Amino acid sequence: MMRGDVETDDVRPGTGSILDVVLGVWSRRKWVGIVVCTVILAAAATVAKFLPDIYRATATVLVERQNVAETFVKSSVSGELETRLQTISQEILSRARLAELIARLGLYPNLRDGAPIEGAIQKMRRDIVLELKGVQQTNGRSATVAFALTYQGRDPDTVARVANALAAFYVEENGRLREQQATGTASFLKLQLADAKKRLDEQEHRVRDFRMSHIGELPQQLAGNMATLERLHAQLDLNEANLLRAMDRREALVKGSSDKGLSEIDAAGSPAKPEAAVGGIVKLRHELAELRRRYTDKHPDVIALKAQIAALARDGADEPSEVTAAPQRARPADPPPPLTPAMSKIDAEIDALKVQERRVQQQMAGYQRRVEAAPQREQELQRLSASYETAKELHASLSKRYEDAQLAESMEQSQRGERFRILDLAIPPKQPAAPNRTLLLFVGLLAACGAAVAAMVVTEQFGGSFHRVDDVRALTTAPVLVSIPMIVTEADRRRAKWRFCLAAVGVVLTLVVVVNAARYVADGNEQLLSMLARDAVRLAK
């Protein structure tokens, strides 16, 4: 056969479109796609059919704010609402609380039969969902006004009872927690107030004991001490003036009773000394009174003037004795002049004035010590007063806080503080929340179609036979001489029929196995059910 005869139009394949290629693949591999699609779709339908229903019930709890304005009663319960909700959630989801609820309502019987209860507790924790509902505030933060408690399970009546029980737990636990915190705050402040009262009493006793032990030396008594000291100075001056006048009267009385002796003494020029001494003492005493009005008795000028007065007084007492001694030696036989009643009265007055002078001087010394000790006592009293004022302020602050805590405790006990109230009770759902069988069938159909197409493409690609001339030319460089159509004999038809029957039986057996396997996997599969339920919740949101 010649080369030109090979490259005729009968041998060269036509240039078909993509649709022709697809139709060709479908005509050759349609049974592969149909079998794969049927098997996968049967499996998806079995899972959707035998997967247990899951129901969800939701109870809504409203957060009621404090009924009494915070201007009048400030709550002692601190912390954000969201933080307190998390604390309550941890308490409610505790092992003891959930175990009691599982046993009371008979939950998760499959997980509890012959197995530890921890599995049922973990499953229940996954089935409980807390969702906060808030409003946007002006500061950009969201304020929680309510929250929803959702529980999912296989029985509609049971999930409603569990959701309502959880909501009741939240309401009860919030009230107990707030009351406990308010009571604890009041008790703590009561102990602190008692301790502050004890310290205040101690400081008060110290101040009172200090005032009693240093009475007369306190700073507020300084003005009175100074006034008393001035009065004593004036009294001492008056006493000294009276003493000088009494001494002058006595001296005049003595002179009148002994004119002769005095005249002789005057002739000798000695009686002028006592008079000069007395006049000097009077003058110095007046100067001393003036100095005492300005200075204390410890001032150097006052001390020097006192010493000078004392020296003149001694000189005045010694000189008359010497003068009178000379006439006695000259006239030993002359008796001393007798003391008259007037002189005795003057002497008694002088003695009384001297005693009063010593008493006034002692009083002045005492008041002077008080005046000198006043600055030191003022510093000591300031230190004690500072400690007392600090203790007093602390006691007043704690007393105010304790009163506020008592009001807050009373408000919490009367249910007038922030509290939870069940707004909507959970009701048994009419329709299951999961699985969404329609969605599962649709997804299964998509998966079956995709798997069928993939199976046909893979089979066509790796089938090991040529269906077009271009496939041969793509594989080898040898020229294609002739294209012979397929010749089907009667034996080929019988073999094809047997292969079809065997394939049909295999497909049926495969379907039976896949359906039973899918039923076994889906029937009572809690883990698959939870996964599909979570997917349904996410899709619903």
C-alpha cells in the first residue's frame, strides 16, 4: 500500500471540539462515573438518614441593674459583669455541679454505663454555650444587658429542662455571690473599724494622760501662766513695798524711843548709814520689779540685782549692831529700850510679809518652770496630737465605709442590687437543629458528582488504550498507515455481557457494604453528631 494512500481523509481524524471530547469520554467511562456517584451518594444519604437528631434549647437571662441610684447607695460588689459571669460559669461548670445535674436528669446514659462520669462531664461542657448580648456605649465599650444559655442534646424535652436549670443556676449563683461579697466586705470593714477604734482609744488615752501629767505646762495654758506670773510679780512688788514701809515705821519707832542715843550717834555721824542703806534697798527693789516685768528670774540682770539687794540687806543688819554695841560697851549698865506693843505688831507684820514674800517667790518659781517647759510640752503634744488626728481620720473614714457597706449589704439582701432574671424560659424545640439533612444530601450530591468526574478522568487517562489517531501520534513518531474500526464478534458480546453482570453484582455488593458501613458510623455517633452540630451553629450565625 502506498504512502499516499495511507494519508487519506479516511485515516486522518477530524478535529473535534471540547464537547466532542467530553461526550467521547462519557460514552466510554459513563458506567465508572455512575457507579462512583451512586456509591458516594448512597453513603451520604445513609449518613443523613441514620444520623441522630440534635436539638438546641436557649434560655435568655436579663441583667437588671441596681434599683437604687448609686448616688444614695453605692454597691460594694466590685468587678466587671463579664468577669463575674466567667466566675459563675466556672462554678456552674464544675465537676460536682455537672455531675449532680447529670445524675438528676439522667443525661448521657451511653457515656455513663460502665464508664467514668468524666466523659459525660466533658461532653456536657462542650454542649453548653454562653452568649453575651450587649449594647454599644458612647465610650466604645459594649455593656452586657442579657445573655443566652444554650444547651444541645438528643431529646427536646431534656434540652429545655437543662437550659432552664442552667439559667436558674446562674440567677442563684449571682445572688449568692453578690450577697457573699457584700457581707464579706461589711465584715472586713467591721474588723478594721474595731481595730481603728482601739488605736484611736489608745491615742486618746495617751493625749489625756499627757495632759493630766503635765497640767499647767500645756501650750494653751501659757497665756494664763504668764498672766499669773505678772500678777505674782505685782504682788511681790506690793509685798516688798509694804515690807519697806513696815521697816520704815519700825525704824521711826526705834528712833523715837531712843532720841538720846540716836543724837549721840548722830553727833558721831553714824546714823545716816542705816537710812542710806534702807533708801538704797527700796530703790533697788523698784528696779527689780521693773526687770521682772520684762525678764524671768534667771536673767543675769535680775540675778545681779537680787544679789545686790541681799548684800545691802546684810550690810544694813550688821551696821546697827556695831553702832549699838559701842554704847553698850561705853554704858554697860544701861538696859535696852523695852519693846512696845506697837513695835511688836510691826515686827509681826514684817515677819508675815517676809513669809508671804517667800511663798510668792516659790509660786513664781513654779509658774516660771511651767512657762519654760511650755515649748517642749508643745512639741510633745503636737506629736501625740498628730498621731491622734491620723487615728481619728482613719476611724472616721472606716466608719463611713462601714456604713456604706452595711447599706450595700442590706440592698443585696433585699434583692435591690444588680441581679439576674430569667427573661425567656427555654421551651422544647419542635425541629432539630442538626443535622441539616437537606444540606448533607446536597453536599453529598456535589461530592458524588465531583468524585464521578474525577474517576472518569483518571480512568480515561490511565486506561491503556488509544481512542484517537492523535493519541497514537502523540506517543510515537511512526506514521499511521490505516485506521481499522473495532470488530465485535458474538463471543465478544457474550464476554461483555458476563463482565457487565459481574460488575453489576460487584456494584450491588459495594453499595450494600458502603450503606451498612455508613449506617454503622452514623448511628449513635456522638462525636460526629457534635461536629455536625457545631458546624450547624456556625452556619446559623
